[in-house]
Amino acid sequence: MDAYRIIGGRPLCGTARVAGAKNAALPILAASLLADGPVELTNVPQVTDVNTLCSVLRALGVSVQRDETNARDGTPGRVQLLADHTAACLAPEHLVSRMRASFCVLGPLLARRGRAVVSLPGGCNLGDRPVDLHLKGLAALGADIRIQKGYVVAEANRLQGAEIDMHGPRGPTVTGTANVMMAAALAAGVTRIRGAAREPEIVDLGRFLNRMGADIEGLGESTVTIRGVSRLAGCSHRIIPDRIEAATMLLAAAITGGEVTLEGVCADHITAVSELLQSAGATITREQDLLMLRAADPLAAIQFAARPFPHMPTDLQPQLMALSCVSRGTSRVEDRVFPARWRHAAELRRMGAQIEVGQCRDVSAGEAGYGVASVVGVEWLLGARVQASDLRAGVALVLAGLAAQGETIVTGTHHIDRGYQRLEQKLCSLGADIERVEVPDSGADTSDGMRRRSRHPHAA
């Protein structure tokens, strides 16, 4: 099986460019189903989640052509799409089950073709993640929806505008907001989404839809108004930078006591993590689309709660826990979005981390239960063989390996490949000693039988 082999203890130094945002690219790719003409996207990341969604779109009759760079201007990640609206309306289970974001084809497929048959979604195991708000929102637009043999079957002659609330027990649903917003763009009349997700990826989707000819107001606010149009045209659009990758690279520099400059960053998208790192002792400076972090000494303990944007994203909770493992003092980590998102904690303990995980409920606020962890910082972590259970948990283990003494083997790299473009190459360019190798399935001995898969020339 593939794994990352990491020799820790090297401060990361240098400059790296942030890739396009996976979580923006996926719904925007799905929205190409709405267009009556060609769509060209640039800055699309080369990650396996994008590969999966492109396969879903091809199954739905979309022509997808991909280039790593745009030959005309060198822009990275160029994808050209053209939908055949006479094609099938079935998004097959063997593809949708790989990735939850594939479910985003439901709204645009229904709105443009009048029928959608989409398998119930899969993806990272982060606890209970129902799609009831997606279905409730589409039903409010007039869709006839039923579940048959593990598939959602949705039909409508033409959707009608409606008042819809997308706020769930743990905050707004991001993919649900995307699904309803795409469907409402072609609905008759006015749709108002209350409790809408405010994430930058939703704003980028809305800007893309407006560029196609949609009429959407209130992007980035909790109420979004959509005036339906009869037709959406093709267009060109550049995907925003990936805020989760940008923050992950800042945390890689912080956990190793390094100094890193990131290019192509939208700093406003990661204000919460930047402010937290500064409060812990890191120095962060900003210059146009550059963001620089210096962390000469171990940082102080941190306290935060993962919540919907503009607060700390849950997709950074595991990486921040890795940092807290070697911070001075006792950190408190809360996750109010996915209260069961703690599988990385057990793997970090294998490296010597001191972590206790529990559940809380803010009765006075009437909130649902949430997860909380107390992390006592240690002087150092020790390399070990650990297993990535999901995308963000996997990259958290990579960060821990960068800071640990000795050798760390992180298996389950296919999870990390879902959301990070050539992670080992990017880290090696900053001075990390990391390579992709093949290891035996058994964890009894990580040295015998190990075979190198790739190693960046910057690595020692």
C-alpha cells in the first residue's frame, strides 16, 4: 500500500503556491450541467476528488477535457466542459459513493433536465451527515422526490421559487446550499434561501452562476435571493485559492518552527486561523496575495471551536490538534460541526500526544452536543506508523510527522490525495524530508520490504 515516509525535525522554509480550492471546484464543476454552452474553468486542482466528479459528469453526458496548464496563458488546472442535455440522468452509485460532493449534481441535473437519479453519497467518515436538508429544499421548489433502492429520484417539469431555510442543527449546510442555489437559478420566480452557508466556496459558486447569466444577490450573507432565469450560458471562470490548503501549509511551518511564504492566497478567507496563530506567538505578515508566517519558538496553547464560516472551519480541526500536541500548555479543541470527528486523536496518541476527548452540550444555548478535546502539549512527538482515516485527519498526521523525532509512516495516502495536490512535492520544496513509498499491509515492520515510489530532489 502507498504511504508517506517522513523524517521529522526540519523547520520548513521557503515559498509555495496554493492550489485552487477543491471545495469550490466541485460544485462549480457540477453547475456546468446547467449551461447551454461550453464552460472553461481554470485553477482547478489536480486531486482525486476532482477526478471522481469528472467521471460522474461524463456518466451524465458531459464532455470533459482537462489540461494541467492552459496553453494560452500558463494558467494551472484548465478544464473544459460541454453538457449534452439529451444524455442519461443517472449518477451511478459506484462513483457517487466515493465522495459526498458528488451529490451536488442532484440540483442542477433536476433543474436543467427535469429528472435526476443520484445515489445517496459516500465520502469521509465524519459521523452523521444526512442529506435531508438538500431534499427538503428541492421539494420546496416543487420537486417530486422519493428514495428507491439507495437512489434519490427527483422529478419536476419546472421548479418554482420558494422560501427555504437551510440552517441545520449544527449550522448551515454547505453542500445543501449549493444544491438548492444551483436548482433555483433556473426556477420560475424568486427563491430566498435563509440560513444559507456563507463559506467562500459558496460565494465562488454564486459568482460563477451569475457569470453564466443567473441573478443571485446576498452572496456571503445568511440570506441569499435568487431570481430564476430561463437559460444559463457557458462562461469562463477561475477557481478561488484553497483556504484549507493555505492554512495547512501555515500550520506545517508553525509546527516545525519554520518560516514560509505562500503565494496566491486570499488572506481574508483564513482570518480565523491567522488570528489564532498570531495569538499563540507566530508572526504573520500580509502583502497582496502573499502571506508569510514565522514561528521561531514553540507556540503557546490554543483554544478554539470549529464552526461554520467565518469561524474556524472544521476541516482545520485535525491539523490544529496536531499543532496543539507540541504547543506550550493545555489546549482546548471543540468541534461544533462534526462532534465525532476525532479518529486522528488515537493516531496522534501513538506518537506520544496527550489527548483526552469527550462530549459537551451548551444547555443554556439549546445547542446539540459537540465534541471537545483537551490536549496537553509535549516537548516532542515520536515517529510511529499511523493510519489516515480521512482526508484532514491524514494531513494532520503528516504535520505531526514533520515535527516528530525519527521516522513516521503515514498509511492511507489515498485519503490525502483527495484534497491535496502533490503534497509531498510541495513540502519537499520547503525542506521537508518526505517521500511516497510502498509498505507491507502489516504494520509489524516498516523498514523491511519498503519500496520508494517518489521522492522530490530537494529531500535529503
